[in-house]
Amino acid sequence: MTAHPTRVCFELRVRPELVDDYVARHTPVRAEMLAEIAAAGRRNYSLFLGEEGHLIGYYETDDDAAAQAYLAASPIAAAWEAEMAPYFVGLAGRPDQAATPLTEVFHLADQLADAGRTLS
């Protein structure tokens, strides 16, 4: 594991009329899909749901390109993403490949390290 993992944040929009079903599909996610996410090298993965279906996802990985490639080639992930695609507004393609990435502008630990301080 590298000293500085890549932090990835993305957003999607769940169809408001399907929010309850989307949440139910993630409570819990099927074990084989969880295993694929971990095998891809993603960790500390969370999804946050806001009003009107606004979904924010976050994960950490040592190699995001490799994680993306692993999941893109996975039949398990392909099946899951095909099942999830109808839940989203305005997507072309698989949700895991078509989500809008967000740019990180602040990270406390990095800035403290740059300033020569550490978290206690």
C-alpha cells in the first residue's frame, strides 16, 4: 500500500421515484459484488444519498486505473452495473464508468503534513 492512496469522489443522480428501491438494493449489496470491489483494490468505499436522488460516492485505492480496468472486465460487476443502470438519470453506459468525477480541493491530513503537523 502506498503512503498516499488516491481518493476518488463521484456523483450520480438516482431517479427520485426509485430511491427507496435503490437503497434496498444496497442493504446489503450481494456478497460477490462486495468481493469484486475489494479485489479491484477499492477500500473505504461509501455512498451518500441526498435530496432528490443526489448520490455522492467515495473510495480510496492505490491504482484507480487498475481498479477501473478490473471492474470493467468483471462479469460480476458488469451484471451488477446492468441492474443498477435504470436507477440513474442521464447516464450513457455503465454507472461505474459514467459517473461524474469530483475534484478534491481540500484534505486535512495532507495539509497538516505539508505544514509539518500531524493529527493526534
